[in-house]
Amino acid sequence: MTLEAKRAAGPGVVEGCVQVTHPIGLHARPSVKLTQLAKSFSAAVRLRVAEEEDWVDAKSIVRVMALKVKVGQSLVFEADGTDAAQAVRDLVALVERNFDERAAE
């Protein structure tokens, strides 16, 4: 996991990067878990696939699922707000835990 403050973007902006290791990638159930967790923070949270340019709202299930993230791809989270660092830490941890799903799926 990489977690860093982005000074150029503003004092409250935090970014983190994590590789998806879930065998099916970011499919429906993990997308729901990710967006629900993102919604629990007051910070604005964005997400993108590391190789892509476009950011999406991590609180939007439709936009997150539209990314069609596969195993092995890296996700980059960016949050801005009072709880930005906690949001990024918790989202990265969720991905690292394979979205709390069993590996046999």
C-alpha cells in the first residue's frame, strides 16, 4: 500500500494505491462493499485504475462497477476532507482483505 499526502492538490488530499488480488476482481459484491465504505466518510473519495486517466466517484456503485477492474490491476484512491486519510486507509485495507470474501469464490 502507498499512502501519501498530495501537497499540490491541497492540504487535505490523501492518495493511496493498492493492487486487486481478488480472483474475480472488483465484481458486484465487492463494489457494493467499497461504495458503502466510501459513503461512510464525509471526505470526497475518488477512484481510478492506475493505468487509466479518468477518476470516478467512489461513492457511486454504477461508476465503480463500470471500471471493470480485474485481478492484478492497481486501484488509486484519492480523498479530500477532514477524514481523508482514514478513508483511504480503510478502503485500501478492504481491497487488501479481498473485500472480506473467501478466496474459493
